[in-house]
Amino acid sequence: MSDVELFSFEACPYAQRTRMMLIEKDVEYALTEVDLYNKPDWWKELSPHGKVPLLRHDGGIVYESRVINEYLEEVFPEPALMPADPIHRARARIWIDYCDTYFLPALHNLIVDRHDEEKQIGNHKSIQDKLLFIEKEGLRKLSDGPFFMGSKLTLVDLQFMPFIERFPCYEELWGASIPDECIRFKEWVKAMQSRDSHKQTANPFEFHMERYSKYDKAA
Ligand SMILES: N[C@@H](CCC(=O)N[C@@H](CS)C(=O)NCC(=O)O)C(=O)O
């Protein structure tokens, strides 16, 4: 039996990517919660940059959620969570990258500019444009769904889902919205919400609101 330990934080969407991955792969693992507000000394020694998630497997350390999930895909190949043929694998990587390089920074700007009404108008448009790009260039062209790459869930779906779970807070607090044309996107959300990996790792709207509301109270 392999020895897998995940260092995580309940509210962290990046760590949730990896918790979902381990559930999808049906890998047994030990979960260690790290108090990020009061980092213990052992954590500072273990983690090079202090961020969760961090995976320890057979004595080796891996960090960065995307790299951890790719590593888990290699060491636990079944069920496969990447497409088999190279062109589809490349496309999956393009969308995994799109999430972190384009989509997440757009969401993050909503928090950064929360006190600037003018900038928020641009931020709302930017998020809508990105969701439409995901809908038209991603979901509709890649497959018939319900997942990004087809009938089977892949790492692409895990990359996005924790942030979409939190999207209602971005709507409620900072005025983001999903365009009506994002039909496939909404079907994708439903398909993801029905996965055990999501059900077992998701937190309710109120849980996320409590955390995100703190930004609004801060200067
Ligand atoms: N790029 C990283 C981001 C991880 C990250 O930002 N984790 C946050 C919690 S959601 C964290 O550990 N923050 C603690 C810190 O920055 O000191 C990944 O994908 O794993």
C-alpha cells in the first residue's frame, strides 16, 4: 500500500482540487489540516513556500495543485483522468492553463478593485468574456459534454470546479454574473455538482460567504 498524505486547509480551493482528485482516483490518504493563520513550525520546515496543498507520497514532497494532480495521474493511472491521445491531452493542458492564467486573475481583480466602481465595470465584462470564451471555444468545441473533454471527467474539470463552487459569492458580493448564453457551462456545473468528489469536498454558500465577506470589512 502506498503512503499518501495531503496537507490541506478546509477553505482552500486549490487544496480542494487535489482532494477531489484523490476521491476520483479512490486513493486512500491521510489528511492533515494546516492552520494557515497560525502556521506551525513543522509546516514552515516542510513546505518551501508555506502554501497548501502539499502532498507527501512515499517520502517525496510535491506542491502546486496542478503539479500534484498531474503527479497523481502518473502514479495512480486508473481511472485515467487525462485523454489518451496526445492532441486531446494537449487541449486538456491548454484549458488547465487557461483556468490559472486567465480566469482566476479575472476573479481576483474583483477582490482587488472592490472599492473602485469604475474598475469593477471592466472586471464584470472581463469575467463575462472569459466565461463566453470557455463556453464557445472550450466546452462547445472540445466535446458533447457534459465534461470539458467529453463524457469522462478529467483534470480540466477539477481545475475549475472549486472556483465555480465559490462563484455565487462573487455574484453576491461583487456583482459578477454568468452570461445567459453559457448553456453548456451551466450543464457542466450541474454535472460537476453531482460527482461524489464534489459532494464530499464542497462547502455551503454561507461557509464561503463568511470568509469572502472579510475582504469587504477590510480596508
Ligand atoms: N498556486 C498554488 C496556490 C495555493 C494557495 O494559494 N494556497 C493558499 C490557500 S488557498 C495558501 O496556502 N496560502 C498561505 C500562504 O500564502 O501563506 C496552487 O495551485 O497550489
